[in-house]
Amino acid sequence: MSIQPTRNVGRGSTHPVTRNPLRTREDVQEALTQLLEPLNKYYSEGRARLILDHSGVDAYADIAEMEGFSRVLWGLVPAVAGGSHGDLWELSLQGIRSGTDPEHAEYWGKVNDYDQRLVEMAVFGMAFALIPDRIWQPLSEKEKANLYQWLDQINHHPCYDCNWLFFHVFVNVGFRKAGLPYDAGQLENNLQRIEEFYLDAGWYSDGIGGHSDYYVPYAFHFYGLIYGQLMGEEDPERAGRYKERAALFARDFVHWFAPDGAAVPYGRSLTYRFAQSAIWSAAAYAGLEGFSPGQLKGLVLRNLRWWFRQPIFDRDGVLTVGYAYPNRIMSENYNAAGSVYWSLKTFLILALPDGHPFWTAEEQELAETGSISVQEPAHLVLCRDQQNGHVAAFNTGHPSTNEHTHTSAKYEKFVYSTAFAFSVPRAEWGLAQGAFDSMLSLSEGDRLYRVKRLGEETRIQEHVLYAKWKPWRDVEVRTWIAAGLPWHIRIHRISTSRILDAAEGGFALGLGSLNSSRAIDGAASASGTFGTSAIYGMLGYDTAELIYPQAHTNLLRPRTVIPSLRAALEPGTHWLISAVHGDPRAPVIEEPSMEAVKEGLGVEILHRQIKISTQNGNVIVIPMD
């Protein structure tokens, strides 16, 4: 294929992939073509770099450009293994020759410890295993030596002690499969270290004390399933263990997906978008038990269809940094323009041959699931509104934190939702800049708000979540959440030595066309194009108001409104209780009586205690002293 300029995909027009029905193997092959063709004009002369922009990232520009080149291969390598996209591969092979040649102007260079290029080496290991006849055999002896020596650098530099260890594993598995020298000792050490990240029920943490987020499905299990399939004969015990854990995890993870294909936005690196469904592609590739081929097919294709309905492309058809629209505010410090093409991991299914059950099966809807799924290793309770498919993940928070961008917003909010997503701060001044949806924010009267950064104590008892956290050394907050949809209850016990202003935010509702909005008598609500969000003060709050956050704070909608409650707190102990409502359907809700809400949620507020009735008939008692 010759490199041709892509037609302009400007305002008022649509990307070709939005019209792709995504039903057959040919449709998915065409979708990959539609995603890759706009990149043609952005390759460097030697094809070793993908030059999409010149924005600053936590790496030199040439490393970011190498990253973009590499990430395209996560979709291209499986496609070539499955017999398609050979013409695009030949152009990429030209880039591999250039990038690994120390004498070429586009040489990818010598790496350092913890270097981003170590991340990008992993897909080359997969290529050695899946398509050795296309990546190794066509090279001259000198070119083979160049490629091997460049990749072998990973055996002489440490990776971060987290999911990065799998990058070393993949390179050395590729070497082994190709009959090349590999570091067997370090390979085994890294595999054993990954074992120490395992928690329970199929869940990993991203390093010791790390979070459990999308890196579990699209890193640990994605790599583990590929390893299990490639190394089943050489390492059968570990391969079997990886598949068993993935099967356990999949039973939980399926609860993260709504019937329309949307998945709960939660945690960091969400700009990798449709990598959300990469585990389901890996499950099909590895023959994972527990889900039928039709169920896996539905999970993958519905997620892709949902994403391709979102405005996630620029005017030239290139994927943007952001979530449901271009948005650098929510991105990570390590995100470059080409980073987003890690999304192509989901195209692993293209390695499956035409007659594979994944392709021949009829696409199936989500299997019937309960309305509540308790996922303790991840500190989450997943709820599904069976009437409208809305999925929400209620969260205790975590006993540790990290220094990634917007950690509190991405890991410590009370609830994360497929219908309302979540918001990140735009700046530090006031509620509109902070965009504190699904959070309790506290200020000393200076409009600089603090929120939960980590939980000193956390636990889950059926559908009730608990966390103790300290925004200041002399302020202690104990929070209970009675999870549910469309209503849930939040309870806070605040002991403070300071005078504080408190603000409790409900779900962030996309503005669209508002049918109704009000803030009066201790309740705030808004309804419109994107549904209804409301919050009702049950105890301790003084006023209600509608907060209109600054633009581009929410991941799903550029402009939102957050129904909120306010309270002024003197030094002492205070109880704040609210009922929060979220429904993606547009009709305006009728304001219910507090007694009806409490009864519907099984909450009884007495003089000295709060009683919460659980679905299993138990009663959780919270003393109010």
C-alpha cells in the first residue's frame, strides 16, 4: 500500500469507523484499517517514528514518537498473524529496520533504567512469538543483530516494580520462541515477583500496595493469558494458573460493563479507551473457560461500538488524548499523542482464524447478573440498575496513594458511573474549579478544598462501604455508603478542631438541554438530555445549590452541573447524611419524601443510631455518639 494523505475528517463529518457495523471478522479488519490509515502521513521518512504533535511529555520527543510507532503494532501484529494487513506490516518493518540501526538518523537509541522504551519493547516480543516469519526472517544478518541488540537492552536495565515486569517477560518469551539467547534467570525472577502482586479472586494490585484498576484486565490478565497460550507446553503450571485467575477475575469484571457496551470509567490511563475490552479479546485468544464465544464477542464488539460513537478523533481521523472527547486535563503526565494507540490491544482477536468460534458464534447479550457485586480486593461494590442498564462502582478508597495526576479524583470518589463518569479538578480555587462530584470536599473558609486522598481504615459489609480518612491531622471523617441505584445513601461523621465549610457533590450531569433544575429546601436536582442527578439533605446540611464546573472537567461531557449540599461546621462532631440519585433517563423525577427514600434504601435514622437493612436481611448499626 502506498502512503496516501487521509481525507479530512473535520467538523460536521464522521470518521469512517463510526459507520462500521462491527459484526464480522472482515468488519473488525476494516476497523483496524480505518484507525491506522489516518496515521500514514504522520510517519517519519524512515517510518521509525510517529510524529503526531510536539506537546511536552515526561520523555524526550523522539521517545514519544517511538512510542507511537510501537503502540500501533499491538493491533497490527495480531492482524498479520491472522493473515491480513500485510502491506501495512511491510511499512512497519521498514521502521523497525531504521529504528534499530545505530547508524540511522531515526535510531531509537540506548535506553536508560526505567525508560519508556522498555515499555514499548513488549509488543516486539509478541511479534517474535506470533509472526517470526514476518519480523525475523525477512531481515538481513546485520538487521537481525541490530534488532536483537536493541531489544536485549531490557535485560540490562530495571523496569518499575509493577505491571512493567511483564514487558521484560514478553521480550524474553519472544527471544525463546525465536530460538534466540534470552535471560532465563531474570525471566523467572520477574514471573515470581508478579506472583507477589496477586491478591485474591483473580485480582492483582499494580505493584505492592498499588491500586487495582484497569491495569488488572488490560495488563496483568491480558499479558497473562497471552503467556498462558504461548507457554502452555514449556510452563504448563504457571500457564494454567494465569488462565484460572483470569476466569475468576472475569466473573467480577463483567459487572463493569453496561448493556450498551460502556464500561465504568475508573482509575488512571483512561485515555487507552477501548483497551477496556482487551481482556475479552485475550480470553477468546486463550480459550478461556466460563464465557461462551458469543458472550466474549458481544463484550468486545459492543465496547468498540460504544467507543466509536464518541467524538474521540481529531479532524484528520487520529485518536485524541482524552476519554469520551479530546481532553488533556484528565490525561496522565506520561501520555503523549501516540500513547492512546495502546487501545489497539483489543484487536488481538484478529489473530483468530476465520473459522474460530469467536467469529462463527452469534453475538450474545450480557448474561443475567445480580444487581450488586461485592469486589473486595478492589475495594469496590458494583451496582447495576436493571431498568436502564446504568452501572456504578461504589468505592471505599485505598489505604495507600500514588503521585499520578488527579489521584483523588480517579481513585477516591464515592462512586464511579457509566452514565455520568467522573470529574477532575481544573484548578484549586472553589467548587467550580474543583468539580467535586461524588465527593465530600472541606475548606477552612478560604475556598481551597480538601478531599479524601486515602483511607486509613476501609471495609465492606455486604452493600455498605466504610472508610476513615483525615483531610487534616486534627480532622477525622468516617464515611459510610449504602450502595444502590438509582438511589444511594452517604453518611459522614466529622470530628474537627477547625471551622470548616463542607460541600457534598452528587453525580455530574451533562448540560445538554436541561428540562428542570432547582436548589431549594435542602435539595438540589437537575434533569435533561443526559438524565437526572439529584441530592437530598437528610441530616446536618444547611443549603443546597447547583455547581456549574469549569469546562472539560468531566470525562464524559465537556460541560456539567453538579447538584450539591452545603454545611458550615464549628469545631466538634457533626453528622451529615444525604440521599443521592442518578438516572440516565431524561424524564424529570418527582421529589420524593425523605421517609420514602429511607424506607426504600432500608435506612432508619434514630436519636442515637443509624440502622441500615441489607439485602440479606442483616442490620448494620452505626452508633451516633
